Amino acid sequence: MHQLHVILRDYGYAALFCVVLVENFGIPAPGQTLLITAAVLAAQGKLNLAAVLFTAFAAAFVGGCIGYWIGIKGGRRLVLRFGRYARIGEPELDRMEKGFARYSIAFVSFARFFEVLRQLNGIVAGLTEMRLSYFLPANAAGALLWTAVWGLGSWRLGRNIHSYEELTEKAGNIFVLLAVGVLLVLLGIYVRHRWKNRRGPDT
């Protein structure tokens, strides 16, 4: 966190835009952590909150669009060729494509809250040839939701913390609660789907 603080101090919003941008089209980068750090600095009056939120949203949205273009133009072979650097192989890509085929809009909207999915959701949307008219609003909604949760949430925390260690602990607790909530929702969807399959279409 201290190193990211230095990066933001030296390069400001340009650093935030570039790091979030590249993370959203498949390159592993600390975009989410940088957003948290920028929001805390905004809470301390060292950055402008509106500028932080707009920069992160724009970078996430544009990065997702670039990922979509990569998926459309580069195809599966390109993703597998470079995916090994992010530990993405054939099995991982197969699972993402199967999940995407069933829940494409929800996938794009909420994928940014999970590592790997945050980097690849646009690419997988392109690979599966999701309609652009569906992808763009879902990508915008996902970028907005992700920016609001981590940007505004971290800004709120930043007004009541005195050290990076305290921020890390509190942000970690919030992430755990969010992850548990999302997993419970997904579990409910899975159980409901299995239950309907077992009962059959006529029941």
C-alpha cells in the first residue's frame, strides 16, 4: 500500500487510469488495490474523490471493451498462449465459457469482484461472441458497481483510519463479507437449478 501511495503521489490519476485499464483487459495488475489507495488519499484531501471515481470507472469500462475486442479478434488460441502468465489454461477457460454461456449479463456485471474474472470477463465475452448491445451496458454497470463499492467504501474507511495496516484489516473484512454474500447467492442459484432438474419439467 505504501508503494502504491508513492506511485499515486508521483503520477496521480494517470497511474490509476493505466493500472486499472491494463488489469481489465487481461494483464495482472494491482488495479483494485490502487483504487482503494486512491480513495483513501481522497479521504485525506490529497486527491479529488470525483476524479478518482471517474478515472477508475472510465479505465475499467475501456479496459473491458479492449478485452472484448481481443476476444473477438484474437480468439481462443491467443488467450491460451498468453493466459499461462496468469495461470489460465484450457480447463479454466472452459469453465468460464460454460458459466458465461448461461449467465452472460450477470457474469460481465459482477466478474470484477473476483480475481482472474476481473481480468478476463471482457475477453470471454468476446470469445463467446456476446452481442455488443448487451455487452456495453453490462460492462458499464459492472465498472460502475465495482468503482462505487471499492471507491466509495474505501473513501468512507479512509475518513476513520490512521494507518495502512488498519485500512488493510478493515478492507479485508469487508471483502470477506462481500465474498460470502455473493457465494451464498450463487449457491442458492445452483441449488435451485439442481432442484428444478431433479423434479423435471412437468412438476
